[in-house]
Amino acid sequence: MKNLGKRFTLAVSVWIMLANVQAASAQDCPSWTSGVMYRQGEQVLYLSRAFTALRDHTTPTGANWNPLDATSLWRHGGQCANALPHPCGANWREGQVYLAGDVAKYQNQPYTALANHLARVGAN
């Protein structure tokens, strides 16, 4: 019985340490900006969603290499504390960024996004 109590205490301690490490790693990310050099693994915020650079690159000003459109340079996801949560299953709304595979409801029917896109205001 004594060992069981020690194991439980150890397991709880490890869980608390891991939770603290994960919480510490989530920081506010800078907003994506055209014309900036990004390094592989660097995280940015674009339209309130977190993205991670897949390779080193400089985004030419005006080239529209933003994280939503340049999928060869960026992947969705990261540890940005200032990013909006994933909208899975929420009601569809204008101005929301949807990534391929996201599910949103419209008139109580679920729809899956086939491509990354911004639901334009006035599109409804």
C-alpha cells in the first residue's frame, strides 16, 4: 500500500510538471507580415489562427504568401496563446477562417471545408 501512495504522488507530480511546461510554451505569437524573413518552425498568427513555418523563407511584399494561401510554406497549428480555438462543429459565420477539414454548421447541417478559406462578409 505504501508503494501505491508513492506511485500516485509521483504520477501527479509528473502530470503537474508536464502541464506547467505546456502552459509555459504557449506564448502570444506575432502577427504574420508580408516582406519578413521567417525561419522553419517559427510560429505566427494570421486571421486569429496559429500557423508554423515549414521552411525558411522571405515573403515578398504583395506576393500573397500568407499562411492561409501558401500551404507549401505554412501548416496550420502552433502553440500561440493568442490564437482562436478551432471552430469544429460551431455555427458557420462570416469573417471566420476555415481550414480544409474544419466542420461548421449552417442551418443545422454540418459542412466540411474542402479548402482553406476566409468566409467573406456578405457571402451569406
